[in-house]
Amino acid sequence: MKERATIDDVARMAGVAKSTVSRFLNGKPVREESARRIRQAIDHYGYEANVFARLSAKQSHIIGIILPGFDSTTTPRVLTAMDKYLRTKSYTPLFINTEGDLSYEVHSIGSLARMNVDGIIIVATYITPAHEKAVEEIDRPVIFMGQEFRPGVSILDDNLAAGEELGRYIAARGLTDVGLIWVSEDDIAVGLQRKEGILRGLAAGGVTKVRNYLADFTYRTACAVARDILRDPQRPQILVCATDRIAYGVYKAAQELGLRIPQDISVTGFGGYETSELLAPPLTTLRFDAETQAVVCADTVLKMIQGDPVSPKQLVGYHFIEGGSVDRK
């Protein structure tokens, strides 16, 4: 069996001192030519620095990333973008999947700090007082992505502006009876702020008749809620869904009941997933720039590690995607 290469092997092949390789691995500056030769030697040997040794160092060059699960459509895009950016800065991500367990999420904040990661990014669905307490008790930079963390730093979708633009669009199409299939307001970003934006946009366009229906983020629940709504002859003219996944449930229920989109019921979503373009008709939705948000998160936590000033609340934009799912009255 081939022996694993050591840092000495890398230094010998690159023709540099062992200390130079160590500086390179820890993200410290080395001469460009030395860096090139070190990379070649690392590729040749398939060398990997010992993660545990790095964690015990003064600066580990590891960023802890806590996420609620891998089932979200945007999660792979977020993680890929973060990983790519951090690698360009000689940092390594360490992912913790909490599977939506908030107590484990809070526990993981302290665990990562004790493991000596340089900074922590939390892809959040909810923020509780326990989160705030856990962050207060550690001395590491922490960023929340997706939910506003008022005592600290947050990178957020511009849900308010996105919702308002969609609300104005719906009103301009002449739709005056609107149904919202939404999620709990415990989710501040989606459940509260995105909804507030919708209501502002509708009100600006003179629409005041709004009905509220509660669902969750799952396709199955969305189907069940949509069936009940669509069976009612006095249903709304349009169902505005908190996410594209909920809109998929409306499409399915409409198909089962023989209803046409948008002639019999208009539908919109939020998310702009690639699969939304495959629907017939394509879904009118808003795409949030998950990749940019991920890079901004990674860049901001690195700035905090260096002690550079950062804005406590940073908003990332969106793109309006007009499909064929909204009728004009």
C-alpha cells in the first residue's frame, strides 16, 4: 500500500522550505512562483493537510457552516458557491446538517467555536433567543444567512421589495380577488416580510380583497391545501404562493380537478427554480440570487475575521420571471 505523502515530500518536490508549504496551506502570502510549485506538488501527491492539526492551530482557516438540511432546491447552489469562493481564499468549509433541529443548531454554534473554526455561517430558517445567547457566548465571527439577526450580521434576500413588485404586477393584471398560500410567520423572512411586500404592492394597485391560507414548505401539504381551495366555486382569481414548491402543489391540484392555468386559476411563486420553467404554462415567479448571497456571506465572514468593518444587514437582489401562469382581466 502506498504511503501517504507528507508535508516534507511536498516541500522537497516544490524545492521550498517546509515552513513555506505550511504558510501556503494556512493561507499566508508566499511568492507566486513558490505557490505555483507547491500546488503542482500537492496535485502530484494528492496531499491533504491534516484537518485536526489545522483546528488546533491559532488560525485554522476553516469556516463552519450550519444548515437545516439538504432537501431545499437552493441548498446545493448555496453550498457550491460558498465552497468555491472559500477555496479561492485558502479556506475550507466544515458543514453541519441539523435536519431542522433548532436545539442541535444552537448546540452546533458552541461546538464549532470549541473546534476553533475561524468563523461561522448559519443558513437559518428561524432565529430564537437561544441562538442569540449562543452567539453572545463565543468569540468567533458569526453570520446569519436568510434571516435577520438584529444583534449581529445578516445576509438576506430582499423579500420586501420582491413581494411588493409581484403585488403591483398582480394588481396591474386586473386581478382583484387574491389568495395567499403562505407559511408560518415564525419564519420572519418568508412568512412575514415577503407577505408584507405582497400586501403593500397589492394595496398600491388598489387591491384589498386578500384571503389567507396556511401551508408549509412541503409539496404534499401544498397539494392538500390547494385542492380544498380549488374545489370552492367562489375561489380567488389567483393563488400567490410563498415558494415555487407550494406553486407546484397548486399546479398538481388544478390538473387533478380539470382546471386550466391561467384561464381558471392564476398562480405565482417565489424562488425561480429551473424546474419552474418546465411547467405548462411556465410559472411566473421571482428568482433570488442564491449564489451571490452565498459568496457575499463567505466574503463577509472573512472580512470579519480580518477585523474589517462590514454592514450588519446586507440585501441581495432578485429577478422577476414572467411566465404564462397569470391571467389578465
